[in-house]
Amino acid sequence: MKTNRAKLSAMVKLGQRGALLASTLCLGGMAQAQTTYNVAGLADFTGPFADIMKDMTGCRRAVLDWWSEEVGKAQGVALRIKDFDTRYDVAQVASLWPGIKSELNPVAVLGVGGADTNALQQRLPSDKVPLVQSTAGYGFAWKGDNWVFNARATYPHEAAAFYVWMQKKSGSPVPLKVGVISSEVSPAYVDIHKGVEKFAKDNPKIIEVVETIYTEAQPTDLTQQVSRLVRKGATVLQVFNNTASVVATRRALQSLGKTNIPIVVSAHNGLLSSGKALGDLSQMDGNFEVYGMAMAAEGATPARDFFEKLRSQYKLQAAYNSACIMGMSQAMLTVRAVENVVKVKGAGGVTGEEVRAALLSTPMPTERSFGLLPNIKFNNDAPFPTSGTAVNIGTVEKGKYKLLEQNVPVPVLNKW
């Protein structure tokens, strides 16, 4: 019996060694073990951005799968993401974070927006984990030595670029009169309207903010509020909150017979998602969106081709829209940073601190992101690129989405 047990034990050990060897063999015949690192995904499946979250999280996950297979495998590294529903709530993010960090020991965090920045920006330096955002930046995070990274300048920067462009296109010396739909339920929303109000104060020949309207998180009827903005002479309405706010604003304009007054939106509540929520994209005719990343226009582009590859080869089930592009963009920043760390430190040297150092030290040309982002270069003065940035502007004409203007320069803004 002892002899049989000894033989069995030897066979098990031999089998284990064989299985380990088999698991480290690449297709080319070279032995290469893959070290798996975790990425924490913050998501909003039950809050104000639940309507776009499937596309955003699906697209960022697919990028990590693509990179692990086509880039990381050769480097001996794989990335795995686990999503956590924070409801886009600052308190919820703060409450969940210690458990997330303990469970995953992540080398990076992929966030949704301002709630994540507000909850974690003070904790991340001691936890040594960078937060890579899918959104534009925020004035309240505009400081040096940051662990939060936004590929785009702030929302007020992007809005300002649009207003400079629109005022110039008007051919009139009269400043635009802007009505702002905002809310106090999120620090990000407050930051946006404060930044735009500061830009208006500093640039009175470009825009005048006639009033900022505060709404609940997901308004259903804004007819009374929008009527007040119309009476005050608003020539454009800014709605950077969420899709529900866009829908309520557009319906208010329709009921008032004022659909000639355009709405400008951002990526997270873009024209395609807002049109879908309204039941038909033609409902958003004559409106605009603005942001500093690729737009989901028709036709072959490097970004669209990359998306199609993810869909055909990596089981991506998502629509090609601004939410998906946000997810792909933040994931691409992260995987390229990990890639750079491995080149220098090896497969065993990936840490959150090293990922942050790579983000700061290694610019990412637009080609490296398949055109999802412009050329990106971070510095230690702000959590977003502070110079050389640009935006794209999209619109809807006769029910068709189109890219209206590319590479519109972002003006220099004073802090607010």
C-alpha cells in the first residue's frame, strides 16, 4: 500500500509539472508564463449613467482582453478587470474602495467620472494606485502630483472651445447667450457650471451665461425652467449632466416650439444615446456634442476598425457610440502604460506606482490608441493635458449623425 501511494504521489507530481509546463507554452513553442494583474472597474449600473454603462464597461473590458492576447502574451502579462457598481455616488465609492483594494490589489482603477475623483483623489497617493478616467477633467482636481488621469481637458475647456467656434461661425460680434442646465447632486456638475461661468466672466465678448438652472439627478419635466431661459434670450443651452437631462430639455423646447435653440452635450450624454432615449435620432436634429476624443461617425476610421475587431474577435457586445469610445479610451491609456512598465521593469515589475510613472513619462501618440484619442502627454502640474489639446464637434442633420468639425483648438482657461 505504501509503495502504491508513493507511486501515485510521484505520478501526481509529474502530472502537475507537466500541466505547469503546458500552461507556459506559447504557440511559437517558446515558454512564457503570463503574470495576471488586476484592474478595478468602477461603474454605475443603477444610478444616473446606467443607460450607457453596458457599452462603456463592455468596451473597456474588450480592450483589456485584446491587449492581454495580442500584446501582453508576448510580454508575459495579462490584465483582468472586475467591475463594482458605485451608483455614481461619492459616499458609495468611498465606502467600497477599501474592500476593492483589499480584494484585488489593483495596479490601476478605471473610473466613471467626478464621483470617483472626488471620493478617491486624497486616498490614491497613499494607496499608490492611479485612477484613469473616461471623462474630461475637473477643476477641483486641478493640482500637481495627482494620481488621477483624464485624457481630456476639463469640461469647461471643451465647452469653451465649442463656444469660441460657434461665436466665430455666427459672424456676429454679439456674444452667445448661454443657458446652463446643471445640478448640485454631483461635484462634477457643479464644477462644470462654475468653470463655464468663470470663462464667461473672463470672455464677455464670446459668451454670456443668462442663468444656471439646477435640477434633480434625473429630471422628467423642465418646461418651466427652460421657458425661463428662453425668456432671458438664451441662444444655446448647455446640458452636460446626463441623458435624462438632455431628454427633458429637448422635450421642453419642443413643447415651447423653440427647437431652433440648440443644445450642446458632452460624450457621456451624447447625441446618439440621447436620440435613442428620445426614440429617434432625428429628435436631436440641429443639436451639438463636443469632446476631445474620437466621435462615432459613419465611415471607416482607425477607431471604428479597432472597434469592429473587438466585436468580431473578442466577443464585444456593445454599440459604437461615445460611451463605448470613452471606455476604449481609458482602457487604452491603461494598457499602454502597463506595456511601457513591462518593457522597463519586466513582467514581474508592474505596480500602481510604476503605472503612474509610465503615464507621466511616456507620451501616447494618437496612432497608439488607434485614433481614439489625440496625441496625449501628461505632466505633473495637472491630471489632464494642459496644452496642445483639441476637440471634435458633432451634430445631427435629417436624422443622421455627422462629424461637423475636427481638431478645434481648446483655449487657455483660468482656474475657477
